[in-house]
Amino acid sequence: MTIYTEQDAKTLLQKVIKLSKADECTATIEGSINGNIRFARNSVSTSGIISNAELAVQVAFGKRVGIATINEFDDASLLRVVQRAEELARLAPENPEFMPAIAKQTYKPTDTFVASTAAITPDYRAQVAADCIAPCKANKLVAAGFLSDAHRFSAIANSKGNFGYQQSTAADFTCTVRTDDGRGSGWVARNVADIRDFSAKSDIQIAMDKASRSAEAKALEPGKYTVIMEPAASAGLISFMMFGFDARRADEGRSFLTKKGGGNKVGEKVFDERVTLYADPAAPGAAVMPWDEDGLPRERTSIVNKGVVDYLAYSRYWAKKQGKKAVGQPGNLIMVGGDKSTMDLVKSTKKGVLVTRTWYIRMVDPQTVLLTGLTRDGTFYIENGEIKYPIKNFRFNESPVIMLNNVDEIGKPERVADDESPFVMMIPPMKIREFTFTSLSDAV
Amino acid sequence: MLRREFLKMSGAGAGALMLPIYGRAVAADVLATTMDVATKKKMATVALNAATKNGASYCDVRIGRYLRQFVITREDRVENVVNTESMGTGIRVIVNGTWGFAATSDFSEDGIAKAAVQATQIAKANSKFQTEPVQLAPVKGVGDVSWKTPIVKNSMEVPLKEKVDLLMSVNGAAMKAGADYIRSTLFLVNEQKYFASTDGSYIDQDVHRIWAPMEVTVIDKATGKFRTREELGGPRGMGYEYLDTRSKGIALPGGAVVYGSAYNMIDDAVAAAKQARNKLKARSVKPGRYDLVLDPTHLWLTIHESVGHPLELDRVLGYEANYAGTSFATIDKWQSKNFKYGSDKVTLFADKVQPTTLGAVAYDDEGVKTGRWDLVKDGVLVNYQAIRDQAHILGLKESQGCCYADSWSNVQFQRMANVSLAAGKTPLSVADMIKNVENGIYIIGDGSFSIDQQRYNAQFGGQLFYEIKNGQITEQIEDVAYQIRTPEFWNACSAVCDERDYRFGGSFFDGKGQPSQVSAVSHGSSTARFDGINVINTARSLG
């Protein structure tokens, strides 16, 4: 059993801390049961369940730190892991940026555990695959998809008496549907807290519809276009930009939030005034763990307020050096929006491009957060409020900073995930003007 | 796609409790030991017997011990030292023509037998939905054999202090040469892999890899501008001897120095600081069509994305459609025997045997002897990369030997072999190549990269860009990225330097599959010329 109860986790962590002879000791234990099913070419390709639990021990002698981890929990193994951490600490050079273990904290529990998601069975996963494959087969379409779900627990403790414990669940589904002649491709993704909010049967229709409708794609000239970005299309760009919100990076002069002549841009208007971003561990439908990687409690934190930068992420060391209070770093990213759906935004668009998703996003220039990537699996031309026809995919070269200055309209936020992002995100569909497409792609 | 894990790992974790991502952390002395072969054979035999007793027509067992060491520094301090070890057994079986897989970290005979039985149970359950029974290309058992990366100095045995001292010298030299910041890292890997199968193979391999990434940053406070320059010495399948501070490197036209099988990190750090400073004042490129001269430190990544990936057979067939994507290089193009992937100067080959490469092993992760084969011959598409259960699709009698799993706990599948551009057949030096370029850009080092899901449209940046005018290198320029359509790009290849210039680049982090696995791969080439390529200017203003 890899999901420990609070009492079992506490007993184990306290035993570990007691074994340590170091000046201080921090121990964390995390365990999970991950289930998944993968299908391609209208057939299940792999499925599995992985159970694992891991104990990490960090000790310090003065400013010398050692870390060791282990996945066996008998008394001999616990002693071994503590001794290994202590050995490493003795070998390690002094870390001038060493920060002592955190004091005892108070964590406000958040709703990260949903029983229905924890109860997903192999049969359920197989049914999801079947619900995607059957309608595709019947319509000369080909499905390839992946459902991954997890039930986890996390516990932290240290020699200063701190302790926290919480369980969490997660479920993520993606499916790509292609026409059997390979000329059309559609996609759907759902990242949910409660698996009861997910229906493969209805969601697969979105991907099937996009695949069928994208088959006769026309080529538009690359250039600047008004775009309707579905939530998944802009989430990757916004998440990528967050690396620039590191206080040290900005203060050192290597972020788009660095001020000319020194210092950072906190308090300055950097985005359109309709842009408001915040983090909240208790956000309904997007709750995350109440502490961050350092064990600091997460609080509701305004990141961008009406276009003004409100927040930079301080490590404990950098906060101390700059005379700031270190607070828990965000685990989610919530963008404030309105009530309109993606299709409402399409209706109010005279000429534009609807983007289902973006792909292979990479940094071109960190100075301006210029990113490149491509549209994929459903790109359409909009005219007079209607989707007119499918168009070939574009490569974009655009900065999310510029994108969030060119906002025309913001819709209703939806929960989205991105496999390259550490955040649970609530991102609205957006209408953006002058989005820069630099070349055409023949990829379907 | 190339993953960003490494950046995440070496990034913001400083000072925090960093959970090693590759398994449990161990003390340094544990890294220098190996497991006894006789014990491994005994355990593997338990698994093979349990699987066959429970209906497996085929079984393979991988007993793996994966060791990694990271030494992460910035400026004058060590941010983190992490040693990790991950050990366990992965068992793959075929029952009723269907694959099943299970893995366990339990090394008792009972634990291993149980995992073998579980693998057969999964295969049986999945066989109910089976529509295409597995066809496995035959492999002749090789009995007891062993292989080791031919290293001179085992990185795991080098004392931590020596490694820290090297990185501190590197950082100090860069700061003295004008860097404002530097991050330097040692990333050392040892995969101890034992493979046994019902074909009668018992293969023990000891694989070593090394990488020393660094990033130098310079800042102009007055303008708020900053620029970086990353290392020009790539990862290799070598021991600690690769990091040789006596190496003078190879001086290229224009003055940049690159490295072969001996990387002088200190000299490279000094050059990086100076070249990054030059970037701050370098002229911004005028967009348009240019003839590109691409150094192997750069070209490896273009080969990786535009040749290595599209010629992976599982992508071509649609198995990766939901994640990494499919491929433009469809089976009908291969069957036509006249699909011009590139110009007649272009021969691209796959291999798992070139010495010092990241892909080099004697046998792959399903016991197939590795080799070398052409993918594109004189410009024409002639082959793909396939493993045992795919070989029949290409009419092959045996697998090409490019099966790999990134740990004992993950199932092995088709991964990219080393994919390289063959050196030009007629003598040609880089200096002579540049002499004939009227309006071009010489690109050194890999930078930004992105490619679509069928591998048509790609964009690449670089580390260093030099303008070429009328056969002369004029000056360092900035803000360069080029955009390609894969077949047009390779058909625009007008010259490849000869084997004297042949060098390797590569990555530890090629990602594929769901759940995702990473793999390390090298790409060799000599400097090559591509005519009339679209170059864009990447400078922007945030107002």
C-alpha cells in the first residue's frame, strides 16, 4: 500500500528525524498510485498501474547539506537513508546560500482529494478507450489517446516540529483524432479534479468534429492576424512566461521584468489592464497542495493585477538577502475572465484565426520572452462571426508579453494542463489582435 | 521532442529539498561498485522460468542499475550535489501474441517470479482486445557476453572534490573574462544493464555517458540588455577523460574554437564570456535568404529533429500520433524508391556503434546486436528505424537494434539510434567551403529549436552567428533564426566537408512515449552548406 494515512506518515517521519544526528533534518514522504491507458490506431497499445512511495531526507551540518532518498521503509532502510544523507552532507562543500529548516507552520487544508477520481478502475480506463475508438472506427477516423490518473499523498516534517499531510488526486485525458486519409486532425483535452466531470463519449465528439472539418485546409499567407486562442492554445505560452517572474533573475538583470538601469518591474504596468493573474491553493476546481517545495504555506497571491506586476517569486535565500518575506510559491495559475465561450468570441470576430492548440513551444529570446511554436489539430479561418474553412497550420514567433498587451476580449476560464508546465491552470479563451505567424506548415 | 527536464532540474531547486528525479540518492562510494553477474543470471533465470511456466512464448528480463551524479554550480559556489541510484527488474513477455510488462524493485526470488507472473497476466488480459498479434523478428541467442563503454577514467570514481575544483576553475575563468553570471554542471551517467531472454542470451553491459553543460550570461545594465552563450562541447559516451583542460580544441574560420573528443571547459568558458559580450553590440541580422554554413555543434540538432524523428517507424505508423506526432516520410514515399529526401550530397545513416557516441552499445534492450544502416542514400529515402516487432513491416529479416528503455521500470520501445550525416566524399575544408559563399551566415552551436508534429516546418537558432560576404567572414551578428521545410532544406544541401571535420553533437533528453521516457542520442556530421535558406530576425521590443 503506497497511500499512507496521516498517522502512519507522521510516525514514520518522526522516526526518521529521530535517527538523524545532524544539526537539523527535514523529511518528506510521497506516495502515489498512477493508472494509465494508451491507445493508437484505434487499438489499445499499453496500459498499466505504477505504485510507488519515496522518502527523501535532507540533513545539514552547519552549512553543509546532504540529500538521500529511498523507497524501502523497514527500520534498517530508514537508518541507511539517514546515514547516506549525513555522509553526503559531510562530503559537500559549504553552501553560502544555505537556509535553515523552516519553523513550525500552519497549513490550511485544500480540496485536492476527490474520491471519485481516486476510485478509477482498470475497467473505467478501458471503457474510456472504447468510447473513443468505437465512434472513430464507425466514422473512418483514427483515434490515439492517453488517460492518466493518480491518487497521491504527501507528508513533510522537520526537526523544528513542522508537520503537514494531505492527499490529492488528478486525472488528465488527451485524444488526437485523424481522418483515415491523414488529411484532417482534431484534438480534445480534459484535465479534471473530479472524474465525474469528464465524459469520453461526449468529449471525443469535439476531436472527431475538428478532424472531419479540418480535412480540406487552405493556405493563408503568414502575417499578423486576429486570433481566437482556445484555453489550451495560450496556456503553454503564459506558463512559459512565468520563469521570468523569478525575483532573483529579474534583480540580476536577466528577465523581461528587469528594469533598465537595475531593479525589477514590480508595481509597473506590463500587460493590458484586462489581464489579471493570481494563484490560490484553495481555488474551486483547481485546488493545489497548501505548501510549496520548501514547505512554505501557499496563500492567495495576486501576480498581475489589471496589467500591473504585483508579484515576483522569492526563494528563501533571495528573500532574506533582499529583505523580503518569503511566501509559498504558486502551484496554480488563474487568469480572470468573463462569461463568454470560445464560440462567443468567434461570433464577434470579423476576420480571424481560431487556434485549437499550440505545440513544441520553445524560447527564442528570453530578453523579450519571444517564443516559437506551431498551431496543431484544428486551425480555422473566421469571417463575419463564422468558422469559414480549415486552414493550414502556422508557425508563430510571438511573445506572451506582447500577446497579453494585444487582448481584445477575454472569455470564461477553463481548467487546462500542459505537460511542460508545473501549474494547474485556469485560462480563458482570448481574442488577440496582431498575433504573429511567420510561416506555413504542411503538417496535419 | 527534446525535453526541458534538465532546465527544470538544475533551475530553481537550489536551496530547496530537491527530490532526485532518477531514483534514490546514494553516497559517492556506492557509485563505483557493480552487481555480480552470476547473481543477475540467477535472478533472470527465475523470471524466465516463471514466465514460460505461465504461458509466455517469449520473455525478456532486464536487471538494471542506473547511477547518476549531478554537480550543479553557479559563479563561486556549488548549488547542489546529487547522487542517485535506481535498481530493479523489468520483465516483458508475449502470451497469445500479446505483450505484457511488469517491473519490480523487489530482488527476492519470490518477488521476481511474482512480477513475471503479473506480466503474463497483463498480456493475457490485453490479448482479448488484440487485433494484430506480435510478430517478432528472430534473434539468435548469444549466450553469456559482456560489453563496456571503452572509457579511460570512470567518472563515478573521480573524487567529488576534483569535480568541484574543475567547475570552480571554469566559473572563475568565465567571470574573469567578463561574464556576469555562469552556471556550470557535470552530469554523469552509468547504466549497468543485464539482459536475458528465452532466446538464450545473457548480456551484461556497462554504459557510461558524460555531459558538462554551461551557460554564461552577460548584462548591460544601462540598456537592460542581456545575452547568453552555452557550451560548445556536447555530451559523449565517454569517461571523465573527455574533460581535458589541456585540449586546444579546433580553431574554426572566424576564430571560434570547438572540440572533438577532448573538451576544454575552461577555455570554452573564457571564449563564451567574450563572445557573449560581443553579442551585446553585434549587428542585428537583416532577414532574407542566405546560404547557411552549419557547424556540427549546430547541425546535430537539425538532423535530430528533421531526420532522426521523422524516420522512426512507430511515428510513421501512427503510434505516437497523440503526443510527439506522426511523420511526413510516409511508407508510400519509401516504397516509391525515388523520394528525394535531400540532394545527392546527402547520405544519412543510423547506427548504435560509432565509438564515443551516446547511442553506442553492443546489444540493444531486446538483445539485438547493434549495427549501422543507411536511412537516406545519395538523397533518396531508403529505410527507417525499426525494432523486432516492426521489422516485418519493412520486409526485414532482423531488427535494426534500436530498442531502449530509460529505466528498469519502463517498457522498452523503439528509440532513435544515432543518426548522422555522412562526411563528403571529396576533400573539402571548412575554410574552402566558406570561400565560395557570397552571401551567407556561419552558425556554430545549438540554440532554440521547434518543429511541427509531422516534421515539415522547423525553426532553429544557434549560439554564434557570423556573416559571410564574398567568401569572407565579416563580423559576429545577432537575432538569427532560420525556418525550413524539411525536404526543401535537405535538397538545398550543396556541399558537405570531408571526414577530417566530422564531429558529434547530441542530447541526453530526447523525449517520447506516454508516460514519457528520455533517451540519449548523438548525431555526427561535418560542416555542411545549405543554399537560399529563409532567415528571420528575432529581435523584438516590449516598449
